Amino acid sequence: MDSNDVHRRWTARSGAYSPEYYAYYGPNETSELLKETISRHAEPGAAILELGCSSGRHLAHLFDHGYENVSGVEINAEAFDVMDEEYPELSDAGTFYHDAIESVVREFEDDAFDVVYSVETLQHLHPDAEWVFDELARITETLLITVENEGEHSDAGGTADDEPSVNYVDGEVPLYYRDWNAVFTDVGLTEVESKSLDRDAFRAFAPE
């Protein structure tokens, strides 16, 4: 499996973990944690980018709390139809990119966004696209947040060069376990906050 295979699986995703699935459950505790963390580091006018925004439940929570300069990247076209129906104000106000992260991140200018974040998205990035991590550091001015399943890597003191182990969601979608502290400190960021969640590690990084 390579990046293209991963893209195809998410492009056609239905059922569990699909845009309809996330819209049905709506904003959750992670949405609130994102909002609280961002509010400590950025003003309401901050430019915010979500990687893998799906139908927009986390962005909708931020938008409803005054963060209106929001953008998202999402590979599944159906997500935008669901967003139009469930979060029409967000859909109208935000800037959205229907594409893979790898296809758009190089187009952004340095420090293009005050805040960049991902929720269980970067964990699906294939090892052949790990150059994206440098690009994310480049486009982040104030804060980069990861909410990802690290498996046994969580707080294990790994290195960015460690080969990620892999699991498969529903036997088909790869989930790569990485130590995100090691990944993003290796590209020049400093971890400023961290918290263990039920299945994920919440980490916030700032440029040095």
C-alpha cells in the first residue's frame, strides 16, 4: 500500500468514520479541548487550518465560539455536501480544499496559519509522505496541535526516525503509530502542552 491507496480508501469512505458519521455525533470533548487550547494561544481573528476536516464538526465548534477565519483540507467530496447541510454557516464562511494534504500543503506560504491542527488524521499518513511534517511546521506561525493515536509510542521517548508500526481500521484503512513529540520536535517545534485522552495523545507545539 502507498499514499495513493490510502487516498482512495478515504475518498470512498462510508459508514463508520465517514462524513455522515462525524456529523451525526457532532462536536465532542475533543472539540472543546481544541477550543480551550487555541484560546490560550490565539485571538478570535486567528487563521486556523484543520487537516482532514471531514464534515466540519470541530471547525463548527470553533466557528460558533468566534473563530471565523477557518479553513480545512478534506479528500472526501461527500464531506462538503454533509457540511452544507449540517453546518451551512461554516460552509459559507470557511475556505475549504477538496484534496489530499500532500497535494495542497506546499502551496501555502510560510506562517500562513496561526493555528494548524489534526484530529486522528496524520496517523493515517503513509510513510512515503512524511515530508509533510516539515511543511506543517513551515506554515504554522503560533500553534500546531495533534490529536492522534500513538499506540505504544505515547510518551515512550522514541525518535522521529523510528519506523511507524501499523494497524488497520476495519481491516482496510492503515493507522500508523508515531511518537508525535519526536516527529515535530525534530522539525524545529517545541511541545508546550500535552494530555492523554482515552485513545489519543493531545499535543500542542509552538515554533522555537
